[in-house]
Amino acid sequence: MQPALLPRFIVLLGPPGVGKGTQAALLEKALGIPHLAYGDLFRDAIQRKTELGCLAKGYIDKGELVPDEVTIAMVRQRLAEPDCQRGAILDGFPRTIEQAEALEAALAEEGKAINVVLYIKASEETLLARLAGRWTCRRCGAVYHSLFDPPKEAGKCDRCGGELYQRPDDTPETQRRRIQVYLAQTAPLIDYYRRKGLLVEIDGEGSIEEVQAELMRAIEASRRQIGDEPEAK
Ligand code: ADP
Ligand code: ADP
Ligand code: ZN
């Protein structure tokens, strides 16, 4: 049996297309804590045509951020669920300083805190090449790349057999807009978390396996730093 771990809250920060979702799915398996993918939650709400989905769609299609009050309420609710009590991998949240402050407050209410913020970096050229070949599973949200990480069978998800599609917000114009929005609204979080001593910079240019190994090393190091070694059962 895996040794139990203390609660661990890990934030993945980085521009669109750098590989946050891909890496978070691998970390979920390695660490046994849930991957909270905010883009997936919105896409799911859009598919189910819920009130949240209708509201979010207009923003997502343009490459803009969904308003903070909506996103923050959603995160608070998700973090209160039982599977998040031991920790979570936050992918795509926070994306603004206001969201970061709300996250800190929500965790503090339960005596919890972010343990480490992993900032994955890559050049704009790399981001655009990754976004251009991204295929996503309609059913489970798994991500593939037509060249760098192809599914075994074209158009079909290896994990669940679902249909793969290219996201409507992965058009060249929307991709550029998302990168601009990231630079204006999300990039300030880099300094914000650096000042708090939580930031670890990760080179995102390598292969999926190389980036994963670097992330795991950073997580291990942060665990030793806070004296959070795996507990023996
Ligand atoms: P990517 O993987 O390309 O970075 P995501 O799938 O994480 O994109 O997010 C897709 C869209 O969902 C974003 O462009 C934005 O409109 C919305 N979104 C996701 N997370 C947030 C957030 N924390 N705050 C506001 N909007 C968000
Ligand atoms: P994000 O969640 O940061 O927007 P994704 O995880 O969706 O990024 O990855 C964007 C695209 O790049 C996907 O098609 C994915 O398969 C691919 N990808 C992710 N990491 C790498 C990597 N290290 N090398 C090459 N392609 C990658
Ligand atoms: Zn799938």
C-alpha cells in the first residue's frame, strides 16, 4: 500500500499549451491526489448546457477569462469535497491575483495551505506548436498531440475510447489572445508566489517524460523542506 501523505496542495502555473494538463494527469497517478482541471470543468458545464456553462462559453470562445466571482465560487465548492482533503493538483487556477488570494483564504479556513507552485516555462514558438496539434477527449478530457503524443488509434482516446476533437478555442487567433491574457492577468502570479517563497521554475521545453521527472524532483524537494516526508502507516 502507498504510504499516506499529509495534505498537499500543488499549483501548476504556466502559459496556455505549456503542458499543465498533461503533467497534472501524470502527477495525479503518481501522487494519488485529484487533478482539478478548471478548463475541463467549464467545458463539461458547456456540454451539459448548465447555467455556468452558458455563462462561461462566451468568455472561453473569445479566449478571455471567466469572471473571478464565478470561478472562485466553483473552486471553493470543489475543494470542500472529500477527495480533496489530502490535497489536490490545481491546473488552471489561480489565473489572477484575486483568485490566488481567494484560494489562500479558502485553504486557510481549513488549516491548509499551498505547498508549492510549479511554474512551467516555454517559448511562444513551443506553445503555439503544442496548441496547434492538441486533440482532447470529449468524454474524459485526456489530451494528446498529433505529433508529440499521438493516440494509438487516430481520433480515439487510449484511456476511454472517447472521440478526440480540436477545441474551438484552439484557433490561431484565440491561441494568441489566450497568451496575451495570460501575460496580462496570470503572469503577475509568478512574482506573487516568488515573494511568498513558493515558486519553483521548471523548464517546459523537454519531452513529456523529462518535464515530469523535473516536476517530481521539485515536489520531493518541497516535501523535504517542510518536513512532510511520507508517513509510515
Ligand atoms: P489551456 O489549457 O489552453 O491553458 P484551459 O483548458 O485551462 O486552457 O482553460 C480554457 C479556458 O477556460 C480559458 O481560456 C478561460 O476562458 C477558462 N478558464 C480556465 N481556468 C480559468 C480561471 N482560473 N479563471 C478564469 N477563466 C478560466
Ligand atoms: P496546458 O494544459 O498547459 O494548456 P496541455 O497539457 O493541454 O497544456 O498540452 C498542450 C499540448 O502539448 C497537448 O497537445 C499535449 O499533448 C502537448 N504536450 C504537452 N507536454 C508536452 C511536451 N513536454 N512535449 C511535447 N508536447 C507536449
Ligand atoms: Zn478519454
